Amino acid sequence: MIDLHHAIVLGVLLFAVGLYGALRTTNAVRILMCIELMLNAVNLNFVSFARLAAVSGTAQAAVPGQVFAIFVMTVAAAEVAVGLAIILQIVRQRGVVHIDRINLLKG
Amino acid sequence: MDWNLVTPELIVAGTGLAVLVLDLFLSEERRRSAAYLSLAGLLAALVASVRLLAAGLPDGSGAAAAGPGAGLWGGMLVADPFALLVKLLFLGIGLAVIMLSVDFVESRRIAAGEYNALVLFSVLGMMIMAGSRDLIVIYLGLETTAIASYVLAGLLRGDARSGEAALKYFLTGALASAVILFGMSLVFGGTGSTSLTALLAPGFLGLSGAAPVSGPLALAGLVLLVAGFGFKIAAVPFHFWAPDAYEGAPTPVTAFFSVGPKAAAFAVVLRVFAPVLLLGQAGGPPAVLPVLFAGLAVVTMTVGNLVALTQKNIKRMLAYSSIAHAGYMMVGLAVATPQGTAAVIYYLLAYAVTNLGVFAVVIWLNNRGTGDEISDYTGLAGRAPLAAAAMLVCLLSLIGIPPMVGFFGKFYLFMAAVEAGMAWLAVVMVVNSAVSVGYYYGIVRNMYLQDEPAGEAVRATPMVGTALGLTVAAVLALGFLSEPLSHLARLAGGGL
């Protein structure tokens, strides 16, 4: 039987996978994908916890969590738009997306 | 619902949109109007905030208007003395940055309308962060600031270093946002509410009695929030992006990053953690939080200062210097007392004013073709005596020499640490300040003591000159006004 706790464990695992990927890979687009994975883990957490609050309390208690998830999706879309634009600019300038080869600044 | 409480935000948002529209109708030679309109909007918002603050102070008539309970949307957004005081700081930062960037934007052919609108939207996000008392609103303010900042870092489209700065700032910023959000989801899971006040229920975070599972869950969320905001304020070990982003970004934008988003992140940290830390003092303490802040403070200031000693580029050196100052400010959180909170608020003001002064000089020289290496400042006292004197005043303030404002900032933090029985932390702070003299003095020595064949005199443009004059005046004046200002900071901290 799958219950809410499984959803929360899945959220934690998804977040861990995303974090690992974001820290390990050097491809900027992949890092962005991993960050998206982390954000989806967050959304899963929010709706699961919202459901949990609704089960133990009133249906009203679920609203903030669900609203938060919608805000996260909206803002993440805006963030990705800016991020991809920045990556595109770098690729046009230098033809690389690997952050270990984007290293003019150091010291 | 009292829309009056958000007039400053509404003015800034409206001005930002107006600048975007105005930009469409301006000819190439009249692009400066965008900056003038932004300055007018920020000034109007500043006046509105001062009026709200004056009305909300205890001796004013409208004490209830800005009381802790008052706010918009069921207390999600509040206009208490803390929020208003910090908003004044943010608006001042916005004014200074726009004044400093007018000539830079023109000479580098940055699109003036976009630039000014982005600064305004970033300031708007910072103001929302200052007034939020709800996780959703904090997140929205944070992202409003951050997304505008990513674009600002990359605005020099022809410069590969600017693009690289933007990419690094974006990737770490987005990662930090994800960590903050995960922390928020755990706090929400623990408390069942997105309101910050839910954390303060008696015994909730004491890990005993009423909350055997949800208390620890919320506490884990808070620890993740510390890590996420550690990225935003560039605390060691989450600081690696800052020197690159600061060096590559356009110089006025670097000035903005070093004070604006950093101060806003500190405002949120104070808003979330100050009440929780004080709660810990009253009994049933989440002891992990003060220890965490103390550790971060020690590591951040030590690493920041030591690495700054080895820097050759002034923007990079100032990045490490700003990391060190974030470390000092965290001392005020680690002590977990009302005095500590007030000291952080005071230090935020002191640091922002002083650092803007330093950057004003850097931008002045940058506009006139001087490079960003510290060796480029050799013999500056001969070429531009005023710039050198202003730089000297600001550097003395950053070191913490009386009567500059920076001295009082460090003094209050020091006293807060001693009074809380954490004298060792105060000693670490003083030793670090002594180390910092090493790299600040390097600039002073280059400016005054090294002879350079006298070059051409370097004059400031009116805008940069005015901004520099105002910040240096503030560095001196706020030092003399430290008593009323610290009173205001205590008042603001008390209402958190």
C-alpha cells in the first residue's frame, strides 16, 4: 500500500539525485536540468505535506502548500528562461557549455 | 486591508514599468531620462517609507498602523519598523547605484531602459523580502531580486567575462534557491503552515513534548535554510561564486551585488531566525542554530580576510572583503540576544554605506580609464586627491577606526558578543579586523606613499561625484549619529 510517507521519501530521494547531479556534472544545461529535478522534489514535498495537513486537520490546511507548489512552478519557468538565455550567450561567444572550460575568472 | 502600507513597493514597481515603456520612445541621445525617472521614483518611495516609519514609531500617533500584527493579506506582508528601516537602506542603495551607473551605462552602450528597470525590480524584490512574514512571500521576493540580478551580471554582452559571471551567479543562485525551497517545504511539513509565526509555538522547536516528529522536521528545514541563505550572503563554504561574479560583472552592478541582495538576504535571515534564536534563549533551545551561526561566522571572516590578503584585482579583493564582513555580521546572530540582532541591523547600514563609497571611487576611476588592478591606484593622491581622500575615509570605516560608522558597527557587535558570554567570538572578530588592515592598507600605501610620475588629473562626473559625496558624508555623519541610529536598530530588532 502506497501512502503519503512514500511520497515524502520519494521527494527526499529525488532531491538528493538532483543535488548530486548538479554538483557532479560540468555541462551547464545538465546542471539546469538537475536543478529542475530538485524543484520538482520540492513540489512533491509541498503537495504531500499539504495532503498530510488536510488529512489530520481541515481541508483548508492544504491550501498554502498547494499554492506554494504553483508559485514554484511559475517562478521556475521564469528562472529557466533567464538561465537558458545566459547559457545561449556563452555558447555564442565561445562555443562551449562545460563550466570547467568557462574559466576566464579565477584567482 | 491597508494599501497605504505598500506605497513604497507600488511606487518602485510602477516606476520600473514606466521606465520600460519610456525607453521605447526615447531617442539615442536622451537615454539618460530613464535614469532620472528611476531616481525620481526611488526618491518618492524613500519619502513614502520615511513617512510610514515616522507614523509607526512609538512616539508617533499611528503606533498601531505598523504594529506587529498589522499587515496585508493576513500578515503575509508587514510594514513594521524593521521592514521600513531596511527598505530605507535598500532604496538608498538603489539611488546610489543608479547615480553611479549613469555614465558607465552610457559609455559601455548598455541599454539604459533595461538596466534601470532591472535595478528597480531587483530593489522591489529586496523590499518585499524585508516585509515578508510568510515563506511564499519570502520566496517570491528572493526570486524577483535574483532573476533581475542574473541579467544585470550579464549585461555587458560583448564581454565574455560578464557572461561567465552571469552564468556562475545564475547556476549557484538557482541551486541555492532549490535548497532554500527544500528547507521551506520541510518547515511547512513540520508546522503545517507557511507563516513564520507558526515556528514560535511554545515548545515546538524544543524537540520535546508536543512535537516529537514535526519539531525536528522543521528544525531540519531551518538548517537547510541556513545553508541556502549562506549561498546568497556568500558565507564560507558557500562563497566560491562571489569573487568570480563580482569580478566579471559590470562595476556598478558589482557595487549593487556587494550590498543589495546581500543585505536583503540578511534581512530575511533576521526575520526568520532572530525570533527562533531568542526563543532558544528562553528555554528548550534548538542549540544547533547558534552553534551553526558561530561556526559559519568564524570560518567566513577568517577565510574571507586571509584570501583577501593575496588579491591583486580590486573588485576581487572587495569580494573577499565583503565575505569577511558577512562573517562579522553573523556574530550578531550567533549570540542570540536582542542586542545581537540590533547590532546586525546597525552593521548592515554601516557596511552598505561604506562599501558603496569604496565602489564609487572605483567606478569614478574606471570611467576615466583606470584599471581594476590594485597597482593601478599607485600615486592616486597626486592625480585625484579627492578620490584618494574619499577612499581613505571609507577604508578606515571598513577597518573600523573611530569616528567612522564602521567602528560603531563593529563596536556594537563586539559588545553584544561579550555581554552574551561569548568573549572568544569577540576576540576572533578583533583579530580578524587586525588582519584586514593588511589588505586595506595596501591600497592606502599605493595611493599615498608610492611615487608615480604625475599623470593627468582625473575628474569625476557630476553624478558620480554627487553619489560619492553623499556616501562619504553618510559614513562620517552616521558615525556621529550612532546613538540615535542604534536606538532605531534596537527598536526595529525588538519588533521582529
